Amino acid sequence: MGHVNHYDLHKMVKAGMVTGIKLNYNSKPEFCKACIKAKAIHKSFPKKSQTKYKNYGDKVIADTWGPSQVKSLGQK
């Protein structure tokens, strides 16, 4: 099922949408580092640059996030 949130998992099990899972209905969600990091706020790129560039390579934009400090469910 991947990483389903606590509320939705309870709802699916109670509605019979998922079978074969024993679930404690009194359980509370636990703190999840991966969820918090995945929901981190980021600033969007501006629609138009305020700086004028003259030469090729003067402005480089790259996605350089990582490596993650939290392992995925697949241990990556």
C-alpha cells in the first residue's frame, strides 16, 4: 500500500476496502520524518529573471537536492 496516511488506512479497513490487515483502531499516528521532509516548503522560481545575462552559461539552474537523510521504504 505504500505510505498511506493513518486516517485513510483506518477508513479503508473499517469500510472493508482492505482485507488481511489487523489494525488497532485506538492507535494514533506516529511522527514520520519522511512525511515531514516531503512536505517541506520551497520557493518557486520567478517567472522572469530580473538580471540580464550576456554570455551562454552565465545563468545555470539545476535541481541539486539530496541525498536524502531518510531512507525510502525500499531502503534507498
